[in-house]
Amino acid sequence: MAQVSIRINGRSYDIACDDGQEDRIHALASYVDERVKEISDAVGQIGEQRLLVMTSLLIADELGMAQEKLNTGQSPAVAEVGSLSAAEGDALAENIESMAERVEVLADRLAKG
């Protein structure tokens, strides 16, 4: 297991991750930090815990809308998916599910402080 130090809303967090996933965790943390800043700019500093919970809900909502678009065929990527073999489609679905699980785990960790 690797250990990664990330920074969100001015606070450092040490996160354990699989070896080789360090860059991915840094990219995810950067995205979360950007979203936290957007929400903070919109509503002000309402307390770190509440701010992180609101950000987690916003990101979960974005993920849910993206999944709905994929399921209803509203995404341009759906045409690409249609040309995939069954094995490739299954692999893509597993990757999407894995990313969703990672986001949820990170959101839970951040909400717990």
C-alpha cells in the first residue's frame, strides 16, 4: 500500500492507496479541492465538515447524472460504446463502477475528517 498526502480546502490528508494509484489520487484530490473552492465561493465558509459534505453530495449528483446519461444514451460516448465488443463493454462498465466506488470512498473519508 502506498501513502499519499493530499490537500483539500487548505488541509492536508494522508490517504492510503494501492501502489501505482498515487497520481490518480492526486488528480481526484485536485478535482475535489476545485469543487470545494467553488462551493465555498458561492456560500462562504460554512464549516469544513458541512462544506465537504456539500461537495461530496454535489460530486455524487454529477456522477449520478453521468450514469443516467449513459443509461439513456444521451452521451456522445454511447456511440463509441455501441461499437465495443461484449468483453470491452464489460471492462468499461467495471471501470466506471470502480471509479464510482473510489469517489464514494473518498467522499466518506473526507466527510469523516
